[in-house]
Amino acid sequence: MEEKNRKQIRKTGRKPKIDPAVNRYSINLNAEDNVKFLALFDQSEMKVIAHFITACIFQKTVKTVKIDMDAIEYHEKLTRFFSQFRSIGTNYNQVVKILYRNFSEKKAGTYLFRLEKETIELVKVTKEVIRLTQEFEEKYLKKE
């Protein structure tokens, strides 16, 4: 008799939760409020609306991540520019060695003078890039 009164423990199915959420609440939003709500939900990048609502109700921090694709593109191009700038420096050293090895002192000096003019122009462009980068960071990337 005792065996029949005991419940058989089944090992199949989902494990029961320790503290299941059984209380439900319902709210109604008009079209304008719904658009605002969905925009906030999208900004939070949460996957479940219920988690978003409970985070808002209990004033938990809701993390919103805004990705500025223009800033990412600018950073990529700036990185490529500086890698090219480094390769120019390497090529500069190689050119100077080749000039002194293959040409007379006077002819090498003439070519180096031309190279120096172009280098000064490159320095001006680099300074302008640095100024524009600092301006861009001040306007768009500083956290407030």
C-alpha cells in the first residue's frame, strides 16, 4: 500500500523552477507610446521584452549601446593612413641609402633636397590630419 501512495518521481521533462514567476500584469499603450517603448527596447538590445520591462520597473540599469558607424569608418581609415605613413618612413630610409650608394654626393644631395620638400609637405598634411582628428573627437566621441 505504501508504494502506491508514494508519487513516482519522473526523470523526464523540464526541471521545475524553484521560484516560478506566476504573477502577471497587463498594460495598454496607445500607438505613440508603443513606438517610444519599442524604440527604448531596441536601444537596450535586450532579447526579451519582459526582462526589459522588469529592469525599467525596478530601476535596474538598462544598458544602451549606440554604434556610430561614421566613427568606426573614420577610425579604420585613420589606421590605414598611419600604417601607410609608417611604410613611407621605411621607404624613406631605403631611398636615402640607395641614393648615397648609387649616385655621387652632389647628385644625391639634389635628390635629397627634392625629397625633403615632399617630406615637409607630408608633415603639413599629417598635422592637418591630427588637428581634424582632435576636432572630430571633441565634437563626436567625448562622453558627456
